[in-house]
Amino acid sequence: MEKEKKHYCHHNTEDMRCETVEVHEELIQRVNEKMPDEEELYDLAELFKVFGDSTRIRILFVLLEAEVCVCDLAATLNMTQSAVSHQLRILKQSKLVKSRREGKSIFYSLADGHVKTIIDQGREHIEED
């Protein structure tokens, strides 16, 4: 069995471009076989955009601790109910938050364990040295 040759693209660290052009066909083929389709990539990018707003992150942090109504969220975050509702709508459309009605109140919670995992992984990443 022939050993696979390893090719390294030497680059200038200032401009992040290769100093020589050497296309690694096997690598490109392997990556392309695993690449999700455009629709999935778009959906993933849209999901991460939702995490790009610190107000929504603050709401998610509250929901990590407890199921709450809009009144409680607004009071906790020192925001108007209208502003909180707007952000909750975005979080709900992205399937990060779910709601349930109890009498005249609607209570919000994280949609599933994936949301906590994403936040935990993000925090771990930014706390790395």
C-alpha cells in the first residue's frame, strides 16, 4: 500500500495567501463530498446570525435558568415587553425558543438541549487562550 503524500501550502502569514499555487485535488474532492448543499449552508448561516445579537443572547441566558413569561423577561433585562416580544419572535422562528400558554400568560423556554449546547460551546471557545 502506497503512503499518501502530504502536501503543505506554504503561505505568507501577513496576507494569508499561498506563495506557490499547488492544488490538492484529493483534498478538494474529499471536502466536496462532505460539503452540505447550499440550502443547508444558508440555513446554518441564518441560525448563527440569530446568535449575533447580544439582546437575544441575554434572553437565552435567562431561559437557560427558567421558563419565564414576557413580563419577567422584560423586568429581568430592563427592557420593554414590546422589545422582548420582538426578539422572542425571532428566536421562536429559528426554533431556539418554544412557548406554552397558561391562562392569560405565555411562558417561554429553550426549544431543546441543543440551544444550551451551542451556548456552552460558544462560551468555551471564547474562553480559550
